[in-house]
Amino acid sequence: MVALTAVFIAPAITAFTVFSLYGFYFSLAPGVLIESLHLSNRAIVGGGLFELGLVAAATIIATRRLASGTCMRLALILLVPTLALLIAAQAKGSLPLLLLGTALSGISGALGYRGSLQVVNQIAPADQRAGVSSVYFIVCFIGNSLPVIAVAVLTRAFDSLVADSVFAITLAVLALGALAASLRMPAVRIP
């Protein structure tokens, strides 16, 4: 059980970070578009969210032959520049930077979800797969909601750029930690 817990850390943190990113998008990005980019047209706001989903779906289809461990690691690597682009877009009020950050978010999120879920299914013993998968999905749901609440609290105390920057830095640190953990799993072969 200890060995399973040790190898579960990287895919769990990967899932937490990409679901946090998506939770941020779906709940807070429309406010960022209106407040920082001064875009109140609902079609533009919806278009950004549509872009995220479309890129994520295309990424899953295009990378279906890519190994799960590779997908997970690529997601973690891409997450850092993705977050930097999103914060830069907010700070500069730049729609092109936001659209580029959104596309990278779609790629990173899709690779992270697909890769980490497959890794979890590969490392879980057959008789424990349902339980391990359940814990994985709990981590996903916590990642989807808890950071958004923290960003909302920070926004009330400071402002949205400070709150979003703290969010981005926290996710980047978690992503780099998960990447390091995934690279130190010699006992378990992740294709």
C-alpha cells in the first residue's frame, strides 16, 4: 500500500492542478475578461470557454497514441508557461495573450487528465482499482472547487490580479513538484 501511495502522488497532483486550472476558467475567467480586458460581450466570453473545450477535445484525439506517462509529464511542463500567459494577459489586458493561454490550457488540461487517469489505472492493482480511481476523482473535484474558493477569498482581501497570481504560482509549484515526483518513480514503469 505504501508503494501505491508513493506512485499515486504524481498523477493525483497532476489531476488537482489541471482541474484547478479548469475550475478557474469556468468560474473566474469571465470576470477577468470583463474586469481586466474590459470585454463585456457575452459571445467573446463564451468563445473563450468554447476555445478551451475545443482545444482540449482536439488534444485528446490527436494524442491518443501518446504514452500516458508522457502525456502527464507534458501537461505538467506546459502548465507553467500556460499560467504565465494567463497572468500576463490579465496584467496587460491582452486578448491575444489570453487566447494563447487558453489554447495552452486546453492542451495542458487534456494531457494532464488523460495521462494521469491512465497512469492511475496502470498502477492500481486490479482488486483496488475502483477504490484508487475513486480517490483520484475526489482529488479532481477538490481541485475543481477548492482553489476557486481560495482565489475568491484572496480577491476580496487584495485584488484579482494578486489573487490570480498567487493561484498561478501555487499551481506552478505543485506542477513542478508532481513532475519531479513522476521522474523519481523507478519502481513503477509508466509507459
